[in-house]
Amino acid sequence: TYVEAARKLAERILKEGGASPRDCLRFAYRVTLAREPTEQEIRTLVRTLNRQREHYRTDRSAAEKLLSVAESPRDPAIAAAELAAWTGVASVLLNLDEFITRG
């Protein structure tokens, strides 16, 4: 369930977030935490995204394996490595104490 939630959030981030990773991260923060990210948070998550991209572009079977964990189908218009990388970023956001104990 958690992996699927992260994947669906990643799909939404990629579809609605904007053209750049920074824009997508700002969107993701507004959706999950109802605030703007700090510059340090953006830098940290851009590094995380880049590491995830490198991993899933190198190991495409790992991307497919991650994306197959779900009941709902994934959006085939989004490249598997990119969606898997953003799923990792979305998972980070969904696991923040600030998200879990919101309010």
C-alpha cells in the first residue's frame, strides 16, 4: 500500500508539478506538507532524485520490480526509471514525521 501510494504521488508530481525537478519538489511539498520547501530541502531531495535516477537507469529491472508493486496500473506514458526515481522521492516525503503527524 505504501509503495503504491508513493508511486501514485510520484505520477501526480510528474504530471502536475512543473517542468523542472525544483518545480516538482515545490509542488510535492505543497501537496504533502502544505508548505514551501527550504533551499536545503530542495538540494537534498534533488541529490536523492539524481541518485535514484542513476540507479534505476542502470538497473531497469529494479525499476520495473518497484513499479509492479500495486493494485492499480501505472501510467505507461511515464518512463519506468523516471517514475521509480520519483517514487523514491515521494516515499521520503510520505515518511517524514512532519507528514505523519501533520497538525
